[in-house]
Amino acid sequence: MGYLRLDEVCALNMGQSPSSDSYNQEGNGIPFFQGNADFGEMYPITRVWCDKPTKIVNRGTLLISVRAPIGALNFATEKSCIGRGLAGLTVKAGYDLKYIYYALRYKEQELNNRGTGSTFKAISKSSLGEVLIPDISIGKQRDCVKKLDLIQRTFVDEKKQIVQLDRLIKSRFIEMFGDPFTNPKRWEKGLLGDVCDVRDGTHDSPQYYNEGYPLLTSKNITSGKIDLSNCNYISEEDFIKINERSKVDIGDIIMPMIGTVGKPLIVDIQPDFAIKNVALIKFGKAVNVRNIYIKALLESDYFDRSVISKIRGGTQKFIALGDIRKLEILLPTMDMQQKFEDFAIQVDGLKVTVQKSLDKIQLLFDSLMQEYFG
């Protein structure tokens, strides 16, 4: 199997940002996309229109972000204007654009490695054009696309089940306890910081080593799991010092406070790690709340509107510990909380089953991507 350069199989149209006085939010002109921040779950999200467009792409054009983070991909759903953060790709005869999409998706790390610049990496047109694409017949390209699309559709359908199960828990929460804002069932109230031990991890930046004790930060809490695969390591001395202030135990709730804030999880593994810039909610002395109830509350719209809406910071968002401690919460009877916990555990069991299926689908997808483009 041979290879061809991307600019041999595609026409590359690098974006150019129009004058800011041509932007509007009234729908005048055509949609304007600057970079991958405009890319939604499935399609680009129109936030701004432009009535004096510069670089224009037509419906169906493959869009790729060329400024950090490089490599986000999507398809234009209508005639649009693209800024400097994007490039538009259209295939030449004999090539399938969706095949190019999957090839570039596989090469995302390579694309980022090709980026230059100290504070804001970007990839040039010439460097983008040098990316190699496996040269196979159009029939084989479409066969690859057919298989990968099928797996992708299955993956999306399975993910929708996870979302539906999460909604089921939220619906049950409201059904049992009522809206926390209006408290129609007239539950007793209290502050989260009064009923639980609410603290956070270290604010210091200890020295890092190639091995030692993991230091968990917000980036290590993803998709409802603890992921220590890319964490920093600290010395035993710093580990002990940090844990004097914020030792994590099984059953505690930890929650990111910086960057991707919120998204709490209950610690269910042996916590042989320390935490930094992560909220810690402990239940050792709590007598009128259970951890699964509090987790559901922290995942609710009530928490979003009461605390997340107070997020501080410019480019680096963060929640203040004081705002978490001052969150007013309902205090239903322990019997009601136990009934909710039993229900949530059952639903979580279903989620585990679906997640295992998702993991298998992802492995199959990754295997085929390696076979086709590796």
C-alpha cells in the first residue's frame, strides 16, 4: 500500500477572519466559524454570523482546526465563513471525503506534533498538506467508511442510553425530594459545610518526580472515573503533608474545582493519592446525609444554578470552596435517602453494563483505525 500527501488528494482552503464589525448575532449573512470551540457534539454550532465573509466553504466541506488544539474535525452543514483557526478540505476525484475524515482523526497526535509556536501552536498549510494518507481504491475507501460509520452509530446509540439513565436518576430525585429551590415537601434545610466536612486539596505546587505518590488534579477526574494514567508524582514527605489537610477515604466525594468544574464522583478505589485543587466532601461525621444523595444533588440543575453560575476566573475557571460550603441543601429523612440510594445503585448497575459495551465498541473502533491508517 502506498501513500499520498493530503494536498495531493484534497484542496486545502485555509481560513481568514473577516473584520469584527461584520459579526452579528441576528442571522445576517452566513455562519462564521473561528475554531473548534464552535464544534458541537455532532455538528458545528452557529454562534456568530458574518455579513462580509472572507474565506467561504460550501455545505459538506470537511473542517479541521489548525490552531491549538489542532485536529478537531467536523463537516459544514451549510455555506459558511471560516476564520484563521480552521481550514476547509474538499476531495479531488477518486477519493472519499469521509475516508479522509477518519484518516485525519487517526492522525490527530501527528497533527498536533506538526504545530509550531510557543504559546499558541498552529499548523501551516504546507505542513498540513504533508500529512500522508493511505492510497487505496475508492471502493476500499468506501468499505472502510461503511464499517467505521456503523461502529460510530452503535457507539452513539449506546452513549444515548447512558444519558437516558442519568436523566432517570435526576427525574427520580425530583420525584422523591421535590425541587430544591422551592422545597414543596418542606424538608428541613442546612448548609453543606455544616452537615459534611467540606475541604479541598493542596494549593501549593510540590516538586514532581518520575515516580512516587500520585497527585490527583481536576484532569484526572474524567467521565465519572479516576484516571491516574497521566498524573504527576510527588515525594512521600509531600504526600503525608498534603494528607494531613485533605486525606481522601473510600466513600468520600471528590469534585474538580478548576478547569472542567463540577462532575462529582464517589471514591470507590483505595485512595493511595493526594489531591490538588479538588473539592473533598467527607461523610465520617455526617448523621443526616448519605453520599449518593449528595452526589445527585451536586449533579442537579440546582447546583449548577446555585454554585456553577458563580464560577470565577477568565481562561481558567474555578469554583470557590466557600460557595460549595454555603450551598443550602434539603435534608430529607435518612429512610427516604436510603430508598433513593437503592434506586440509584440499580440504575448505576445498568450504566456499568452499557459502559462495558461502550468499551468493547471503542476497542473494535481503535483496532480498525489502526488497521486502516496505522
